[in-house]
Amino acid sequence: MIRIGIAGYGNLGRGVECAVNKAPDMELVGVFTRRNPADLKIADPNAKVFSFDDAKNMTDKIDVMIICGGSATDLPKMTPEMAKYFNVIDSFDTHANIPQHFANVDKSAKESKHTAIISIGWDPGMFSLNRLYANSILPNGKDYTFWGKGVSQGHSDAIRRVEGVLDGKQYTIPIESALERVRSGENPELTAREKHLRECFVVPKEGADLAAIEKAIKTMPNYFADYDTTVHFITEEELKRDHSGIPHGGFVIRTGKTGWNDECSHTIEYSLKLDSNPQFTSSILTAYARAAYKLSQKGDFGCKTIFDIAPADISPMSAEEIRAHML
């Protein structure tokens, strides 16, 4: 059995706990938290809760540490630090900072002879893998990525920071006409506004200026100003009743041509429709934790991304079983 530790116990950590419980070749040793361990109740009755400070004393009890923190401030520090003591995996998703994060984790993992895998999720992660496959197969082509319909947690947080807002959720929605133009092989040049809509459900504070809130949201740079944005004002009860989930998904599409005169057109499409963004991401993390363990057993240390992992390494099946049932 592969012995798993979970660092962090938010939505992602709880999802990993469930995914590990369903894996035939894994067992959860414990959850590591920055909170008071005595105050944290977890679902797995066979695992324990530990302080973060206890982790470094348990290197002989854990095969892979799955790090479930945020990309903004947690993972840039946690992953290189944990890689000193364990094989690790994270879901770092700030695309522009991945090269630096990789370098920091790679240095730590190589020095301590551990295997680390970073940026494992669906984007970056499964979407990245499909972009690479499609680019390699259709070099004469064009990429398109659409996100949604789903809750953007970063944009929802931006809404909640607007003066007069009590709570809110934001949905990113692909524009169907843009999707159809891409799928038809038209190869359009699309602006951000032409690809996605943003729909906001806002609970205002009592007596708040609704017009001012709507203007502040729609003109917010880097979040809403470049998109057609709709703002709905609703009650706190309606938000809890109708918008309590964290669904997401999207499409990766590549259109391309082959033949001496580009006479044949092709479309490759990969899509996801997710009831729960964190639960799906945690399932990917858990599968790739298996790969981290297998690589460490071979002495293949240092930092990896999803591009470096063989598909067979994420499966609990043997090579013979994979060939018999999956090929």
C-alpha cells in the first residue's frame, strides 16, 4: 500500500481524503494542518490529524505527501519545503509562475533525493496534456481553450471585495457561437470578450448602492472590464440554495490541416463537465501521487510535470492488465 499524507484540509484536502479511500493500493496515514489538530475532525476513522510541525518527524511513515494549498501564497513555500522530506505533489496553477516554481521544487527534490510532481489538475494538468498531444499530432493548426460553465473562485473572491457586497459567486460561460465557429474549422481570431461571458450573482449588504456595485464589478480591470458581464442581485438564501456548489469544466480544441495542399481538415476536442472542481482535481492529484511513488522507487528524483509521466504510471493496474483491458 502507498502511504499518503495530506497537507492542508480545505475543499481539495477533503476531496483527496475521499479519493485515497477509494484507491485499491493506497492508505491515508494522516492529515497535516496549521490549525489546532485537536479541533480538526476528518472523515477517515483510520487516519490521524497532525500539526504541520510534526511532518518532518514522519518521513519513514509517508510515501507521498499530497499538498493541498493555494497557489498564491501557500504552494510556492510549502512544496519546496515538503520536498526536503517527502515525495510530493501539488496543483500549483499560476501559469506564468510555473517555470520558477518548477526550478525551486526541482532543486529541493534533487538535493533530498525525492520525486516531486507539480501543477497537477485539469488546467494546468489534463488540459495541458491534451494541448501537447494535439499540437504534436496537428502541427499545422490552432489552439483554443474555453473554460466553463463554472464557478471561478478567484473572480468570486474579487466580487466579495467590492464595497457593499456581502457575498457572491461568478460563473465563466463559453459563448456558444464562438465554440461553433471553432468546431466548424473556421480558425477565427477571438478576443476575450468573444470567447466568454461572466455572470455574477451578488448578495448586497443592507442599504448598499446597487448601481455603484454593478458599475464597480463591470469596470474592474483584469477581471470583468474585458468581458460582457451580467450582475444579478439576489438574497443570501437564494445564493445558498441555488449557488452552493463549485461546478466547472471546459474545452480544449485544436483545429488543423494535413495533406500536401492542406486539403484535409481535422478537429481534436477534449471536454470536461464537473459537478465539483475540487473533487475532480483531488482525483487527478491522487492518481498522479501513484506515479510519484513509482518514480521514486526507480530513483527518478527531481521535479516533474504531467508531461513527464507515462500514462501507465498513474494506474493501479499492472502492465499486463493495462494491455489486456485498455489497449
